[in-house]
Amino acid sequence: MWHEGDALNYVMFPPGEPRNPQVIEDFPIAGPRITTAMEPLRHYLQDSAELRRKLFQVEFLSTLSGELMITLIYHRPLDDMWTDAAETLSQTLSCSIIGRSRKQKLVVNKDWVEEAIEVDGQLYRYRQPEQCFTQPNGMINQKMIAWLLKETGQDDSDLLELYCGVGNFTLPLSQQFRNVLATELSKTATEAARWNAEHHHANNIELARLSAEEMTAAMAQERPFRRLAHLKQPLEDYQFGTLMVDPPRAGLDEATLRLAAGFDRILYISCNPETLQLNLGTLNHTHSIQSLAFFDQFPYTPHLESGVVLTRRKI
């Protein structure tokens, strides 16, 4: 948010130009709940001395279910006066409001939104907490899930999923496999994924709060992890045939690549074509590409989401 006299505007900065703010008057590539709320929100903030004081950033999260959450980030402590003003704003825009400052988080209404994804006539509902990673484009996300399900088909083995987030792929894929063990490092995301699985009565999903590196060490029996003690069956009793990964932009580390080499099939969703290319260069020694797809989750930007299905080469 850019403060200039009495004016308050949304701005973005061109890459590498932190001193060159560009006023954003509208943002048509965002979801409809965001685009319709941006201007009323700007006017409200501009007219509210309490809400605009030392406000420096606004974050939006909307869903296909029509819910909206707005996070206001400040360079000052927030108090009861802020909460009173935020409650009125929440009622005016029919949304949740989160206030953030250093070591402070105030919630008006709730700190999550519900996403509703429909694939092949099946509706999946996800609790998406504030500041957890989620797929940014709901419509394209539906296409991604449909593509994964089509490429996967029914499988009587077990699925290991790394970087599962709130369970975006976990829930639909659980209908294709006998059992699913899904891991995620974020505590908030893991709790949301567990809630989402229980809400859908997906009894064949087990969740563990482990990083990909820790899960790799557990699979190699390098050391035990107490965070796996709750599993209904020992790790060694799973019959994993497929590995699902959706890593951050850095891609897969060397240890996880070695783990992946032992699976008959790999489902790889990537948000970075460059690290995907590097990882595929390694996996190419053991696997071949069965299917490849691209999903433009970020219109008018150079970013690209990719999906790859790899199968183990026959010796």
C-alpha cells in the first residue's frame, strides 16, 4: 500500500526497481471476489485513520466457494481500536480480516477459507489456512487434479506423497490407491490436511509432519521418527509403488531424488521449469516420461506449472 498525502493506493514494483511504484487500479486476472473487493477496500482503508495508519501490505485469498480473506500487515502494534474497526470492515465486505504486525496476529471472523474443487462430478472441500501454501488458481487447479487422476488410474498399491500441503492432491488421489501416506513440514498445513481428510472420511490417508529430507531418512531406516509413531501400520509394511511430489521452487534435493529412483512411478508437479529440468536430467537415468502437461496458473507472467508422470525403465 502506497501512502501519498491523503491518497492510498495499491502498488507493485517492476522486477529490480524497488523505488519505482506502479499504481494498480484493477487486477482482472485475480478471482472475482478479489477484483470486486479491491476498490471498496481501498476507499475504506483510505477513510479509516485507524486501519490505514502504518499499513504497508494487503494480501488476498479467495476460493471457488466464494469466500474471501484479507490480511492487513502493519509496521505498528495492533490494539482493540484496530479490532473494532476491522470488525466493521469485515461486515461491510462480508469477509474475514487478519491483522498482522511483528509477533502479532489478530483474527476477525476466522483465519481460513474453504475451497471447493469439483472434478469429474466429485466435490472436494478444503480448509485453507492463512499463509499456508495453496494452489493460486482454483479453475486451473481443477484441471490439474483431473489430469492427475486420469493419468494415474486405479492402483492397488500404496502412495507416498511429499510436500502434501493441505491435501490438495491427497484427497482425490486417495480414491485411486489402497493407502496414502502424505507428509508436510508445516504444522498448520498438516493440521488442515488432517481436518480435510477427516471431513471427507478418507480413512486410507495417514499424515505425518515431516520434511521430504526427513521422510527420505525414515524410508532408508537411517533413524526413527517419533512423528511416525502414530501410523496404523509400520512404515516397512506399506507397499509403495507411486511417489507424488509437489516441491518448492528449489525442486528435489539429491537424497529425495535417490529415494524417487526406487519407485515404479513418479507423479511430479513443478512450479519451476528450470529445477524440473535439472531433476528430470537425474531421473532420466532410471525413469522415462510417460506424460507431460503444462498449466498456466499465473497468467501474463513467466511462471509455469508443469505436471510429469514418469515410469521406471525396464532393465
